[in-house]
Amino acid sequence: MNKIITIFFFVMFVIGTDTFLISPLLPTLSNLYHVSTDISGWMVSAYALGYAIFAFIAGPISDNLNRKKVMLYGLIAFTISTFLCGIASSFWMMCGMRLIAGISAAFVTPQVWASIPLLVKPERILKSMGIATAGLAMSQAFGLPIGSYLASFSWSTPFFVLSGCSFVLVLLILILMPSIENRRNIQNEKSVVQRYKLLFSNPKASKLFLAYLLFQTGNFASFNFLGTWLNDDYNFNVAQIGIAMLILGIGNFCGSFFGSGYVSKLGNTFTLFGGVILMAVLYFSLPFYHNIVFVELTFFLTFFIAGVLFPLMMSLLQSLSTNARGTIAALSNSAMYIGATLSACIAGFLYHHFGDFTSVTTFTAIMFIFSLLVYKKSGILIPTKVSATVSQKVVK
């Protein structure tokens, strides 16, 4: 089964890389398709919107189908749509292919989490899920910079390489992954709906998901236009943007790796409030730097903190219910991508009409403050420490 888990690692790595691939390419693609900055954000929103909407239904649908087949068909659609992104001749064709890629990814990733408990021994489930999760962390640390570097040869190269890697994964899954049949059960179909209803019968649920949505909206607002800002203010080309993203990714990876230790020492309340406030200050200060060294240092610190906060936020969401972890994971993913969709539209409008990045980072800081207010109102934050064990047992 080690081979299957390794395949799952690379599935999550490829999909994670594809999720944020457009961000450093926005300046190049905006010029290529002759669209303004506010309109260019739709190339990010299309993928996020497709994922966000279909994440709600992908899990329940696949519960009654052969998981291997669902993963294969999803990856095939992902491979084709990503390849077509590389030959997209118009802005709307690119948006359409990104939409299909997002929908395809929404069907693939739930199969990873659902298949692991069925394929490995009980004592290896958490470790196997940790390996798959590491694929996502590694994609931001190294996948995105690698994609940016490939784009220095041609903007279409990352899409072709990514689709090629996805095709190899299709072949490996076809050959190595066992069939996982699921019997169709009407009672199970009803229980999915009931889990959604039961989850939101908890008064804290709506507030926690809203707080998480606000945070991700603010976070993606600035993140999605970092490449555009570096191109406008520092005249960075795609390769240089990729190097900047490498620093950002390393910071996120380090924060994810060491985060549980900080949370266990500082406690959940102090870590969350202090971390979000510090991120707001760091984001807001970015446009005022005139030295790229300070920019890179801010990138590292901002995403180091983000790496610490993400498992904490997920653990707070998971604490809502012990019987609906899959539903919570689906909803949290949807909230993240809805935030990415909203932020691309709003930040694109702000950047275009105000003409600078300051308006975007100010919006980010405001969203972070609103997020903290909702977290406080939810009543879930108490002055107790979140242990490293709890932080690591996050089911995405």
C-alpha cells in the first residue's frame, strides 16, 4: 500500500500546484488576452468557483460509486482541461478550462481522503493521511515556484507539464490502485443531508464557517495579486516572481511543520488572535516597502504565520462534530474557494480602479479584523491550549 499512498501524495501535489498556478501568471496572461486587472481575476475565480460549488456534491455522489473510477474520470478531465489551458486562445476559453479543472479537482481530492481508511491498516490511517496532506503543503512550497520557473520558457509550459504529470498519475492509478466498490444505499444518501442539517444545528457552526470564509477572502485578495504587484512596482518577470513565491512557499511549509509546537505553548486564543493581527499588519505594510529584501522577509513571515494558523482553524472547525468530519472538510474547502472567488473579483476591482496594491492590502486587513470579531462571537475560543496531537489530527 506504500505505492498507493505515494501516488496519493503526488495527486495532492499536482492538484495543489494547479490551484495557485494562475496567480504568478496573471500579468503575462492579462497582456496576452488584452484584459484589465479587474477582469483578469476571473481566471483565478473560475477554478475556485468550480471547486467551491461542486465540493458540496462531489463527496455524497462518490459515496455510492467506485472510488477508483471516480478518481480516474476526475483526473482524466483534469488532465485534458489543464492541457487545454496551455493552448487557450482567448480569455474566455482560459476561464472555461479553469472552471472544468476546478470541477474535476473537486471530485478527485475527496477520493484520496475516503480511500485511505479502506486501503491501509487502522494504525497507519493517520500517518497515511499526513503523507497525503504533505503533498498539499509541498505544492505551495515548491510546486508553485517550479511552475513559475517553467513559465519563464513559455506561459503555457506549466500547464503542459502539469497535465503530463496528471496523465502519468492516471496510468499509475489504473494499474496499481485496487477497485473500491460502494453499494448504493438510500439510507446513506439521506444521512448525508442529515449531517449537513445536524452540523448547522450547532449555533457555533455558521459563525465559524463565516469567520473562516472572511479570513480566506482577505488572504486570497492579496495573495492572488502578489505577482501583478511585483510586476508593476518592481518590474519582475515571471521567473523572478517564481523566486519570490519560493520564499513564500518555504515560509508556509515551515509554519505548517513547526506550527503545532507554537499552538501547544501559546494556546489557541492567543495564537489565533495574535497571528491574524500580525498577518494583517504584515500584509498592510507590503506596498510601503522600497526594498525587495524587506518584501521577501515579509512574504516569509506572513506565510509562516499562515502555516501555523491553518491547522488551528481546521481543528476548530473539526471540533464542531465528531460524526461529520467529512462534511466539515467539504464545507471548509468550499468556504476557502468561495473566498478565493470573491477575493479575485473584489481585489481585481480595487487594484484596477484605485491603481495601487494598497487598496487590496487594506481590504485584506479589514477582512481579517471582521474574521476575528466573528471568531470571538462564536464562543468557541477558550483560554486552553491546543495540543500538538490535536493540531496534527486535522482531516481535510
